[in-house]
Amino acid sequence: MGLKTQLHYFSIALLLLLISSPLTVFAIPTIQHWQTNNGAQVYYVPAPDLPMVDIEIVFDAGSARDGNKYGLATLTNSLLNEGAGGYSANQIAEHFDNLGAIISNAVDRDMATFSLRSLSESELLEPALNMLSVLLANPDFEQIPFQRVQQQMLANLEYQQQSPSDIATRAFYKAIYGTHPYAHLPSGTMASVAKLTREDVKAFHSRYYVAKNALVAIVGAVDRKTAEAIANKLVAQLPKGEAAPALPPVAALKFAKSVNINHPSTQTHILMGQPGIARGDKDYFTLYVGNYILGGSGLVSRLSEEVREKRGLAYSTYSYFSPERVAGPFLASLETRNEKAQEALKILESTIRNFIETGPSEAELKRAKMGITGSFPLRIKNNGAILGYLAVIGFYHLPLDYLNQFNSKIEAVSLEMIKDAFKRRVHPDKFVTISVGGNYTD
């Protein structure tokens, strides 16, 4: 076995070991921030204990930028590693595999991301960075890969049409967001994806995959000088461009709406909610703690107690706020037998109304604070977890000391703050309610 082959297998084995390795000592990381030469934002945390580096490049190029070409952001992002700079998809995959590096990409409503995990040795990291910079700046968007990925998306959409949970989610977002860009899912629709062209993809990439619309997050065993070089290398080939424009505000719902969708299933999926809050909202921590008590803490939440423990109406039920660039949803959900759907729906709504009216107890608030702050170290236990926070902090312009202040913000929440915030921000009389399942009777 040659030296290169030995190094390859050693690097892969070491990287796989390090992926699941937590930081040995809990410490809240200090975040450093600067801009690249061509205007990309950079957020960096040194993590010298492990010989690896995690990198995520974030573009304001999520599905909210699709316009009326739903699914375009997802299709564009999915094609980046399907051929670039004259390299085929197989050659790209083999290149990263030989270096023991791992790449991944994703799209949500706000963000389009591309990530790299590599050992920090320069002979492994440098060629990985070189290839990643090519993928970001010079995708080929050839016809055959385009058609293949397009067909994969259409196949997934066809599957979604048979899934009660997917049907419910699609109907919920359309009902609460109307004509807002958040109304459609990142996966698009059968009709919209089928109409997308290579020219659409090229135009989207040219507009949004630019330096001033990009953020680079770096966590790992590299010093500041090396981190600066990494960031500059990754975006050097991108045109400077312009940041994406602000999204329109989300309109508040004016009245309640119920949508019942018949589906041949033994279970009914129920989603209930409204537009919620944006990232950085002044009520975020208060609503976060309150919702932890209401439906965000698993089997010990109010919803679980009323729906599951007392009445056995559903195996699980939950609620959450999902803050976005502008108001993301507040959503409560459960899945129950068709014949129990009406009863479960009534309990779900009445539990939320009661919580808004009376608020939590002192004991519930104490348990919530202990649960949230006690688990916080686990949320930043490794480089990958910290990387996710860096992306969120940078993309949503949160303060650099966000992680340092997290537990103190949680501890500052009072019963009165929760009652006040929920009464002002959550309105059951204007909820959208989506039910997807078989016919049932009261």
C-alpha cells in the first residue's frame, strides 16, 4: 500500500472519529467577524483541540428568492456539485473522498448553504478548498445533470402528494402566508419544477451566488490568518454583486380559517397556527421559554400532558416558533386516529387558549429554565454545532455575544413576561387549522 493510499485511509478514519467527538472542555466560544476582500461576511471560532475544520458558506438564496419559479433555489443549489469547472459529478465526489473530506448542501426558505468538513492538514485542506471554490463560482449546469436532478425533484414531489404530513405542511404555509414568498415550500410544485430551465438556474446563480450576498462560517484548528485566507479563497472567484433585497413584511391574519383535506389514511394530521416572529425579535427569549412549557419540551409539556397523558389522543404533540428573516410560523401539531380528530383538535386549541390566559406556573417556569440552560452546553458541544450557530448569528445579524448571553436571557424571563408576550403575539381566534386524513365522525 502506497503512502498516498495510507494517508487517505488514515484521514478518513480520523475524520469519522472526530465527527462525533465533543469538545473536551465546555466553554462558550468567542466569535470573530470580518469581511473578505470582495465583501463577503466571515464569522470564525478557533477550535484547536481537534485537527479538523468545519466550513459553511451561506447565501441569501433560499426559496424566498424563487419569485414565481417555485423550486428554483433548490434546483440551483442541488446542481452545484453535479459538475463544475469541467469536472463531472463523479470526479468531484472522488476528489473529496480521496481527501477524506465531507461536503453537503441544503436550502430552506431563507438560506442556501454549502458545507465542508476536512482535516486541517494543509495537504488535505487546500485541495478541498480549491474544489469547493470551483463548485461555488463555476458550476457547469449541463443538460444531462440538470434533467437528472429535475426528475429527482419531481419524483420527490410526487411522493409528497401521497404523504399526509407533507400535504398538511404545504397547505398550512399557503394558508398563513398567502402571496408572501414564504407561502411555497423549497421543493416547489410539480407544475413549477417541470417548467424550470437551465437558463433559469444560470440567472438565479448569477444574481444570488455573489460575494456581497455570502457569509462564510469557519470553526476549527486554524489560526486567524489561515481563516482569513480560507474565506478569501472560497469567495475569490465569485463576482462582488449585491446583497439580496429585503423581504416584504408578513401580513397578520385577519380571521380564522379551517381547511379539511380528505386523504385515505387511518390517521389525521392536524396543524394549527399563524405567522410568528422574526429572528432578533425582542420577545424571542420570552416566547421561547413559554413555548418550551406549552409544547416544546416533549413529554413533559402542557400539550403532551393534556393530549397524550390524560386522554391518549396522540403519541406526540408539540408546538414551536420558527423565526426567519421575517415572521416565521408559530405552529402546533398532532397526529391522531380519524375518529378522534375532532376531540384532539378541541383539546389542542383549548390548551393553547388556557396557556395564553393563565400562563405557566412557577414550578413550570423553574423546570423550563433548568431544562433549557442545563442542556445548553450540549447545543454547542462540537464544532459542527458551533458552526450552525455562527451561520444563524451572521445571517440574521444577531449580536456576536449571542451565545454568551443566551442563558442569562433565559433566566431573565418571568411569568408576567410570558403571559404578556403570548397575549400580544399568539391569537387563537385567527389561527389557521389544517386537517388531513380519512373521513371521521364526531
